[in-house]
Amino acid sequence: MARTNQTLKMKQRPYVIGITLNIVFVLAELIFAKIAHSTALFADAFHNLSDVLALIIAWLAVVVFGLKATKQHTYGWHNMSILASIFNSLLLIFAVVTIFYEGIRDLITSNVSHASGATIMIVAAVGIVINFSTAFLFRVSGVPDEHGHQSHDLNEKTAYVHLLADAGVSLGVVVAGLLIQWTGWVAIDAIVSMIIGVVIAITSWPMIKSTFNLALNGVPDGIDEVAIAQYIANHNGVAQFHDLHIWPLSTTETALTVHLSLNGTATEGQVILEDITRALRTTFHISHVTIQIETSSFDQTCNQI
């Protein structure tokens, strides 16, 4: 129990630090946006605020791993991590759409801010440091599992992408502001923004795809369904199998159910059951294994009915 509590604290640490740093930065960015009369900084502040909300939701998803299962929720509340990841993915999509909308609008209207370029670049540079530093926390925050491997769940990956995207946006603001000051070509701001949007879309697409696959109870990435089926089919004592189902319980846990038709005695069946269950957990990383054993005679009786 003590190890579980310590693990939960370790997983929550990057979220708490990241949320705190980004809230402070958003408030500071809003203040400097007012001082510098910069609508760009205001927009970037609200974009960062949306990511703070995403971090809070993802953090809450980690917290629910410590909640016990109930009679109504027999698997516990772990599925909340998938819901949180869906929310984060939608925010990423919204951010990309907003970037393209603002960039195209600025190109059409040739809109340019009369704010202090130096102030904008300094504040944006601070944003780069904060977001890269927070992203680094998620990059190295994997908690060792029972086999000693580092585990990074989908919410950590989502938060990591969010923060890198924010750092990229801030970098674009710095570069665009600098180039505009050097060249006087105001369209640079919109062009750089849309380039950043493309980068965010490309880098976040695999994560978004994985998230919606989990939401549809698809086989999680990293789980080889074909290899599992081949292992079961080729196991000594297994005559045949059916109703193999693999689905996610959370962003880090996978469940499996299967019906096995066996040849042999009940004692041999118990040995086979224990061996397959152990392999599914250790080799194929299935967290929850449920196997229904059927003898060949039982299977034939079912076929006659």
C-alpha cells in the first residue's frame, strides 16, 4: 500500500509542478499583454490557459487511480484517464484550427499589432523556458512498474505534446517578432503561426489516433493481438480458442478475455491456465486476464445443442 501511494505521488508530481508554473506564467502574460497593449500576448495567454485546464484534467485522471473500485464501478475509475486524454486531444485539434484561422485572417487583413515588439519577445522567451522545462518533467517522469520498466501513459504523452506545442508557439512569436522588426514584413507573423500549426498537427496525430482508438475499445498500441492469438493457439494442451477480446481499461492498463477448449484432465487444465495467464501478464503486458476453460467434451456438447 505504501508503494502504491508513493507511486501515485511520483506520477502526480510533474502535473502539480506544471500546473503551478503555467498558471503563474499565464497571469504574468496577461499582465504584460495589458502593459504592452498586445493582443498577440492576450491570445497566447488564453491558449496557455487552455493547456493548464488540460493538465488539470489529466492530473485528475491520475488521481482517480488511487480510488477504490465500488459495486457500481467494479474496475474502479481508471477509465477516466481515457476521457481525460480525449479532452486533451480535442484541445490540441482546437488549438491547430485556431492557429490556422488566425493566420489566414491576418494574411487576408494584413493585421499588425502596434505593441512593443521587445516586450512580446521577452515574455514569449520566458514561455519557451517554462514550457520546455515542464515538458522535460513529463519526459523523465516514468514510474517503474513491477518489472522495473519505465511506464509513460497516454496522458503523460499528451501533456508532453501540449507543452512542446506551447513552446513552439512561443518560439514562433519570438522569431516572428524579431523578423518583423528587421524586415518590416508583417505577414511573417501569420506564416510562422501556420508553420507551427502544421508541426503541431503532424506531431500530435499519432497520439490523437491512439486516444480515439482507446475510446472505441480498440486494441491498445503496443499490444500484439496476432502474437497473442498465435501463442494461445500453439500452447500445448489447447485444442482451440474463441471469443478473444482485448480492450483498454485505462491509458496504461489492458484487459483480455478468451475461451479455451482444452485436451486433458482438470489438473492439467489448471497448469495450462496458470502458464498462459502468467505469459499474458509478463510477456504481452495484459493487466487483467480472464480465461474460461472448456474441455473438448463440453465444446462438443455445446455444438450439439
